[in-house]
Amino acid sequence: MRPKVDNVNHAAADEVFDAIHALMHLYRGRQYRLLRESAHDITHLEDKVLGFFARHPGAMAGDLATHSGRDKAQIARLVTGLKERGLLQAQVDETDRRKIRLHLSEAGRQLQRDNQRALSTVARQSLEGLSDAERQQLLALLQRVRANLADGDGSG
């Protein structure tokens, strides 16, 4: 007996997302390994925090909590640890002394640049053998899938 067309399409969709999940697992695993093996032994989340303050110098810990969806206590622990290691610096806001603005220290900026360079290498290696046209096609297809999910029901 032949399977119904809907079941075949459903299986194909599941296979696509299983492949995407496996791909992201491999990609993140390489990123995590690079960060662990760096001289600074930094976690993925600590790298994300440094990246946030690199893009938003002078932001506050609460801004990061809002942006990331993480709870304020977790963000406070991460920020405290990065300050203790000399990677983040805190400055009191000149107009409201209750606000603490965070900036990367010089060591934090250097570490963030080094990490970004290493992580970009992983991204480039993952796309080796794909032509520019294939990369563009892959990006366009993934953007369409993302748009379908953003639409809510995926039927659009």
C-alpha cells in the first residue's frame, strides 16, 4: 500500500529539520570547542555577553537581560565574572549615578576580536565546496523557511 502524500511530505519536512538540527549541533560543537581551547577558557555564553557589549558599548546589564531573555541574576553573575577577569569595565552613568554602564576593557576587546575571527573560520569551513550561487540559494531557502515560521502557521 502506498503511503498518503501528506505522510510523505511530513516525513520529508521532519528529515529537513532533523538535518538542520544535526548541522547546528555540529557547528555549535566546533564553536564551543574553540572557545574552551582558547587561552582565556571562555564559555559560549560569556562570549555572547562580550559580543553584546562590543555592539552596545555603555549598555547596562538589564539591557542585556532584556535582549537575551535570560534572567537578571544569571546576567549579573556573568557580568561579575567578566569584570573580575578584567574583560568588562563598569562606569557610573554621569546623569544618573544609580546606573552602571558596561564597556569592554582592552583585554575584552582583543579577546572578542580573536574569538570572532576564530568563529568566522568555523563558518567559512562549514561552507567549503559551495559556490557563491549555492550559498546564496541556501541562504534564500533558509530565509523562506524562517519567514514561514514567523508567519505562525507555516502555510504562507
